[in-house]
Amino acid sequence: MSTSYAANPRGFRYIGTKRRTKEDPRFVSGRGRYAADIALPGLKHVALVASPRASAHIVSIRTDAARALPGVFCVLTGEELCAATDSLATGVDAPKLTRWPLARDRVRYAGEWVAAVVADSRALAEDAAELVEVEYEPLPHVTDPEQAMVDGSPLVHPEHGSNTILHRNFVWARSRTRSPGRSISSRSARSGIATRQCRSRPSRRRAVESGDRDSRRLASIQMPKYPDQTAKALRLPGNAVRVHYDVDVGGSYASSAD
């Protein structure tokens, strides 16, 4: 009896058997190709300003000091971004619920992005982001999900009218035995190892004007629907956004790894 069969008595050829990986030599020898390794001409870097509040109205955003730094290309607020783009897909049937890359009018969780700084280098963008001053008016909030569903609790999305975004019943009609029970899932958060990177080039129209025929693409990402979502949010036809899938990405060890 072979060793592989002993470890896998069902005799599968691949499942459950020891196999040599093909990609490891490339990675351990430093020949991996990630989004950060792609150096585009005139590349700009983005740093984000995050809210320290769990729930608050955005009273004002002062960007003058950040804009004044040499090498800062742009400081974008949520109000400006939302005026030029459409809401990202929410994945549920909730037409009044919107989802934006940058917060507009109010923040709904600690860490939500409220402004983006674009600069010549990552360090400069991060320095400028620290100069952005945001004034918040704190709002009531709850952190317990069951308390959030009680009538009268502060609403995360007032326009939706409820803190319940999706309600679904699962029934196993043919199950021989049934037992009542309660399952509680702990909060899931993206871990620090699952960082995000993206490289993009201008649209086809700008590419033609600049003479660059290969400048309408994004770096690799694991989500297959990402090009469609990006095109819709940017108010572009679906074929106007293309994605490279030949860039190394993470293994989705966290809740989301791009």
C-alpha cells in the first residue's frame, strides 16, 4: 500500500494527497508580483481620513492645510465624491439604502472614511491626511444587534426606516428531528494581514488622448463582479473597466482579502 493511499484510503488522486506546490519557489525567491510592485507613469498615492466616531453628523471638513502641502494633488470629500458617482451595490433588496466609499453628511461606524488625499507619494499623502480637520456632531448609537432591532433604537440608515436590513427564514421540512436552538455569531472584522491594494489607469478616452493604448485597467482583485460594480459606480459602460488577473493576491485568510 502506498503512503498516499494510506493517508487517503478512498484513493482520490488529488484530494487529501500530499502535493508539491508550484508557486512557492517564486514567492520565497522574491519573484512575486503584487499590486505594489506595479509602477505606473505619474502614479499618485491615496491616504484616507477615518472617523473616530461610531455615529455622528459631519459638520464641516477643513482641507486647506492639506491642500497647501507641495505634492498634494487633490483632497476629496464624501460630498464631492457622491455627487460624481453612484452608490455601490448593497447586495440586498433595500432601495433606500446606499453605500459610498466616502461618508456623506454622517458617519455610521468608527473607522468610516470621510476624505481621501491624493499626493505624489504615500508618505506625503499620509502626512496631508493628518492635516484634514473634521468637525463631528455625535449622535446616539447602540452596539448590541438585538437592542438595535428594538423599536425606537437609533437608526443607522434613517431613510431605510429600520435597522433590520435582511430577514430570512431557513426551514428543513424533511428533517427527521428538530430541536430549537439559538446561534450567536461573533463580530467579524478584516485583519491587518488582509491589506488592500489597487493600481488603476485612466479611461479609454484619456488613453487615446495621451497615446497610451493600455490605460483603462485595474490591478488584480479576487471578486469577479468588481469590474461591473466599479463601472456602475463610475457611471461607465461595463466594458469600460477591465481588471488584470495576473497579479498575485492574498489567500482570503481574513474575512476579505484583495
